[in-house]
Amino acid sequence: MEQNGPLIEIRDLTVEYWQGDRWNPVVENLSLHINPAETLGLVGESGCGKSTTANALLGYRPRSARYRSGHVFFGGQDLLRLSDSALQRIRGRQISFVPQNPTTALSPGIHVGDQIVEALMVHHYSKTAHEARERALDLLTRVGLPNASTIFKRYPHQLSGGQQQRVIIAMALACDPQLIVLDEPTTGLDVTTQAQILDLLMDLQSSYGLAMLYVTHNLGVVAQICTRIGVMYAGQIVEVAPRNVIFKQPLHPYTQGLIASVPRITAPAQLRSLLLRGLLKRDELPAGCPFAPRCGFAQEVCFTQSQHLVEVGRDHAVACWRWQEIPSLAQRLAETQSVAFRQCERPSCQPDEVLLKVENLGAAYTVQQRHLFARPIPRLIVDGVSFDIRPGETFALVGESGSGKSTIARALNGFIPYVTGNLRFDGQYDLTIPVDKRTRNLLRELQLVFQNPDASLNPRQRISQIIGRPLQMFFGLSGAALRRRVEELLEDVRLDRRYYDRFPDELSGGERQRVAIARALAAEPKLMLCDEVLSALDVSVQANIIELLAELQAKRNVAYLFISHDLAVVRSLAHRVGVLYWGALCEVGTTEEVFSPPFHPYTYLLLSAVPEADPDQVMPEARKDIGLIISEDKPACPFALRCPWKSASHCNDEPPPWQTLSRTHMLRCHIPVEELRQHDVWTDRFKRA
Amino acid sequence: MTSSAATRKFVTRAELGKSLGRVRRLPWTLVLGSVLLTIYILVAITGPLWAPFPYDRIGTGKPFAPPNAKNLLGTDQMGRDLFSRVVHGAGHELFLALTSTALAVVLGGFLGLLSGFVGGWFDEILMRLFEVLISIPVLVFALLVIMAAGLEASGNEWLLVGVVALVWLPRTGRMARSVAIDLVTRDYVLVARARGESAWSIVWRELLPNATGVLLVEFGVRAGYAPILIGSLGFLGLGVRPPTPEWGLMISENRANLVAAPYTVLAPALALSGLVISLNMFTDGLARVLGRQVKRF
């Protein structure tokens, strides 16, 4: 193998999928190389062919796909022309793979240690079982699982998501590969866990000199970890450049739009999605540049003639006919009218008017005892949470998974068997009563929108039935009046009337989420509970939905309880924020107050873990963090076990006091405010460790 | 206004084209299954008109005559024409198998979905009851039901339908419940509950459309077994009575002659297995079409 050339090279790759009646290209004439010891990031919206490209590096394709043309050169061989057995010797040995979902990637019935040993033995990397075991233990230690011998004997379900992903990475490292292909390895994880995994990957890369291909839709992650970044659109690479160049001087209009539409954690968000209009429609691609239909600069030539990547600078290539004429991103942003999502000034809203008042909420699930006649015991998930929501306001609850965010939403909806506390809604309703005992009017005023529109829309009902049902039930509409109202609602969420008779699976993810929002709006609610409504969507679609939610709020004065783990989105959308840890609130305030010092230690940790789409910013504290801990004995301050600034033992023993900073801002911590004020996450983010 | 009307018309036409296109891409199992089933149904309806002999005519040929020009499939021990008996039997077979299975799938499906959705004590009691019913061997259970109805009622076709339905009901019920248990955790069911929908409405609107595929396959399998059960009962003298040309009964009657005259068993057995296979192909194909997801990127 030549020393100076790329480690692996894709040349003119075209991959097609069988679509029932014809072959459809998913990746077209794609060329790409990865140098030794380099991390190449591959970003793009869902459906752009990122994963297909990543799979091609392993010579893998699903049964319904075929390689129409192209080569993947690795070590002087073309992987696409190797036999299965020859490929098997390379996969896992020289090129290994880390998939998105560690829960399904690990075999549930085998000790995780044995799964690593298996990889070592299959490739004859270790000669004896004993040697393999020793190496597996060593690997587990190296990926940051300190008590390796205990972890070795665990089953996957006994590990947290972050630990599982570490095991997978250990498995990928097992045979000292030259290249690791990572397909969205942190997408399902919390920001704090994600920060740790990214840190581990950066660490491994610098100590082993590995080459990596990192596939993700998250621009913040690539800004942290990758040395070079390729941007994909509709199966083609539209721009490839080193990290700093991509983020500072993106040339392709799609790259510019993508970077502009990422919600920023560091600045109050503004409506910048204007730079990226429309949606990728695979079946309506022109003969020329695939981005032309969505591009503001497209001319005749863009539609008719395809453009290949041209070298425009050192290591910088772009596929655009007009790259020399397109203004820079900074210039375009300056020219675009920036509109804040939140219009805080709502004249109709009285500051003291309260729509939902939650006092001392406790919510518990029941655990069935082993004995036949034992009463089920309640297990407290949420304990002593108080907040209120005003009419027409967005209140956000943030926290890691397992913190009890969704439990609060379900408790408000009456789905939780044990609810205590004082929950008053709209002045007259008591929300502690279960859902099947609520009056029709209460049910109508409180509506739900879920994270995953695939699961929240019945796949066997038409859009008209889905949106029409609440109208029938609550307003008794039928016939032409019903149809007219459904069409109005479709228009309100900016969907075409033609969708009336479609089934949900004929719509894209973002459109389905709009249908779910329309269904909730149909009931004309006063409060909508939005549980992670944006996290299943692409950035550009996210920006559109945020815009829609803000617009609907201004128009209909509906309040949102917005549950999210994405702090950047929360900063864009919420008027006030509550930070939740282990079932208890630790900070409440207006968005500006929560996102500026003094920070509660946990808020600080969360904010510092968010990877920003800016290579100059790092994730300072998050690297030392250990992740959400839930154990049997809860200390008086739930965060004490994990707090980076924990001062004395009274954190464990005495419940922390609520410190009031302003009429709206409160945080619950033993540490004096003056001391907390010294930690500013925004300046810390620019300090490199 | 005119432009929107024009668009709508255009869309309808496009959708029509799409559904015509879908017909061409139907699964082959559905196409073959429906062709075969149509043949069975045609034979069942028109058979008595063109069958060469009445089903109970004795001595149409020598006893145990092998297939020949006069007796196309040979004759049984009484010299009855097997071809005519198989043709005449088609109607009985289809009526008994389809009615009883349909009854079981509709009732069992409804109870199972409801039980899976409601949960709690209702589910607990109903499922234990179903399990008790399932644990009794099929024939013993059928005998018990017939005895309870009284011996004089045995041989009544409606009683047979009821018996077979009762045997299948707890089995399809459990199947439907297992589907419902999975479906009720979906968010759309949660949304429906939060909207205040009744249990009946949730079962009907939210669960049933998603369970039809499974229930149809269940129908196909059970409808295939039904003739066997009916035949066994006939053999014990509790099913349809001779000389009714019921295929299962014919197999039982002639099983002693299997070695000497295999065609006496072969003719009804082939007819029966052909019915089972075409039913299965049809329902399998139907389930595929109903469950088909539109492929997108």
C-alpha cells in the first residue's frame, strides 16, 4: 500500500435501490477519499444517502440495492468486487463499523465481554480464548469503562445507553482496524452522554491514529470531531472542505442554508431558515444540479447540466455552477431579515393570569410485587415539582432522559396511576383526576403532540379521519362543514389540501408532524403538551416547525408545555424554562435568565455539553461528567452525586434552598449565587482544555 | 375556483391510475388464491347441476373401481361416484368452514382486541377462561358441546358451525389480544384516550384497522383446519351424517381402504388440501395488500 495516498477511496459510486417497479439511484457518481488518521464527517438531511455511502465503505449493501457503477479502493483492492469471504476478512478486522442504535446492535442474550471476544476469535486476532479475554478487558478499560471485569459479565440491558455505545466502540477497536465507520453513533443519546462519547472518540483517534468516517445529521457534532467535512445532498457530495473552511466560508448555497438553519445555543435564536426553502423531493429532481429547485441562485444552466465537484481551494471542492457569484454566508445572513421566534410582548396577556398551576406535583408508576396478593407499590418518578404556565406562553421543561419530563406531561394528561399535589387548570379543573373521568371540555382544552409522528398517527387512517375525529367529537361537525374545517386546518399548518385523502405513510416526517399538530389544534385547546416534537426531524424541517408553532401561538393564543432535551431549540422557542433533574426542578426562570449566569450547576453542565456548529467552541465541563445517576438512595440534593462544584457534605444531607434571583428566576442550590456567578458557560466554551 | 376544481379532477384521475397500477402489482399469492377460490365457489354453486351422478347413487360402477371414463375419480365401497361426491361436497365444505371460521374470527377478534385494550381484571379473567378452553383437547371439547346440545341435535349443520366457532374462538381471541397489547402502547391510542374516546370506539377505529392483516391470516389458517375438524367429528358419528358428501367424512369412511384403493381417499383429500392452500394464499395476499406500506425515501 502506498504511504502517501488516501487510505480508502470511493470513485464514481452509484447505488440504486429497487422501488417496487424500477431501480432508483440513491447515491450518484460519488467520489470521496479518506486519508490515514483523518476524521471525515459526512452530513446531510435524512434520505440524502449518507448511510448508503458509509455502508459502501464496508462493501455492504442491503438486498434491495445494487451497485451500478463505481469502485471502493482499499489496500489495492476494490471492495465492491471482492467475494463475501474476502470481505469478511476485512470487515471488523481492517474496517469496522459502529451503528446508530447500540441497544439493537448488541445481542441481548450474551455477556457483552463475550461479544468482544467473539470478534477477536473470528478474526484470529487473539490466538487463545484466554488472550482474547485479556484483550477484551483491556479494551473495555480503554473505552472508559473502569471496572472492566464487572462490565464483561453484564448483559446489554444492564448497561446504560452510553455504556452500550462504549462497548460497541470497544468491539470496533478490537482488531486494531485502520478505519472505523460510525453511522450516527450518538444520535439516540443525551447531550451529556454524547459529549463523553465524542471525547472518547477524539481521544482514541489521537492515541491510535485511526481514520474515521463519521456520518451524522448534527452539524454541532462534526464541528467538534471532524477534520474534514463532506456535505451530501440527494446522493451527491455538494461540498467538501476542512472543518474551519466549511463553517467559516461555505460556498455551496445548500451548505450555507444548512449552517444557517441550525439553532444556536450561544445566541438567542432568530428565524434563519429563510436560507433553506422547501424540501428534498427525490422524484422531482432536475437533470442538472439536484439542489436547483430549492436554490435562490439557480439559473437555466443549473437545471439542465449537472456539475461535478471542482477544486476551488486547498482541499476545498464544491459542486455548483455559480459558486463564484454567490455572496458569502455572512453577507447573506446580514441581508436576511432576522425575526425572533418569540414575540414576548403579547398585549392581551396579563402577567398574573395563570392557565396551569402545578404545585408540589408527585407522580408515580406502580411496581407489581412478586407475591400474588401483595398490593402494587408506587415508585416515585417526579417529586415536588411546582411551576405555572400563563395563557399563550411557552414553558419548556429540559433535562436528560430519565429525568421525568415525559412523566410530568403524562401526569397532566391523567395517564399516571398515582398523582399527588395541587394541579389547577384554567381556574376550574383539577388535573389529578384520571383521563377517563375527565369532562369533555377539559379533554378538549388540553391536547397532546408526541415526538414520533410515525407512532402518533394511525397508519391505517386517512389524514381526513385523523384531523376530522376531534372535530366530530368536540364540535359535532359532519359532512361538508367537517371537510371545510379539516381543509382549513391543513392550510393553517401549511399543508396542501390534496393531502385530505392520503395515508400518513405517503407524507414525509415533517409533514406528518404537521398533521399531528393540526389534529391537536382541531380541538381548539388552551394548552398543548408537546413532548419532544422536534427531535425526530431534520434541522431544516425543525426550523420550519418551530416557525409554525410560534406563528400558531401568536394567532390562537395557545400555551405550550414544551418538553425537549435540545437546549438550542428551547432557547429559540420558549418564554420560560424549567430545568429538571431526577424528578425535581432545579432551576426555573425566563429563557434569558436560565441561559445566562448565574447557572445552576446542572444547567451549566447541560449547556456545556451541547456541541455547537462552530469549531471554535468546545464542550468544557461535560467531558468529566459521569451522566445521569439514579440509585436507590437519593441524596437531599438529587444532583449532589454528580455536581462538579459540590462543596460540603450538607449537599447530601440537607435539601437545598430555593434561591430567588428575581421575580421570575429561582434556582435550588446550596452554593451562594455570587459563587455560581463566576462560572460562565459562554466564555468557558471558547477555552480549549 | 375553476382551477381548484380542475386540480381535484386531475388528482382523482391520477389516483385512479395509481390504483390500477396497484392491481398490476398485486402479490401473486392473492391472484392465484382468488382464482382457485373462485373455481371452488363456482363448483360449489353450479356443481349439483352438472355432476354426472347424484352424490348418494349407489352402484354407479363396480365398488372400488379405479378412475375410468365413466367414474372419473373411481368409486367407493358402495360404488358411488367419487367425482360427483367431491363436486357435491364443495358446497357443504365451503359453507361449514367459512361460516364457522368467520364467526370465530369476528367474535374472537373483537373480544381479544377489547381485552388487550381494557386490560386489568377483565383481561385477566377472559384470558384464563380462554386458556381453560384451549387446554381441553379439541375433539373432547367438541364432543362436550355436542353432548350439551343433546344427541338429537348432532348432525345439524348449524350446530357444527357453532362447535367449530367455539373451538376456534379462544385461539383467535388470544391472537387478537397479543396484537392489541402491542398496539395499545402506540401514541395514537394514547391520543385517542386523551380525546375521551370510548373503549368500543378505540377498538373499532384505532386497533381493528391495524389488526386486520393478522386476523385475515388467522382466518385463512383456521378455515383450512375447519374441514379436518368437521371430518373428525363426522367419523365419530357426531358430525354431518352419511351419506352427506362431506370431504372429511369421506376420508374417514375410506381410510380403511387406503392401501387397496388409495384413490378413494386421495380424491377428497386433494380437494380439501387444494381448498386449504387456496384459502391460505388468498388471505396471505390480502393481508399483504392491506398492510402494504408505500415505499418512500
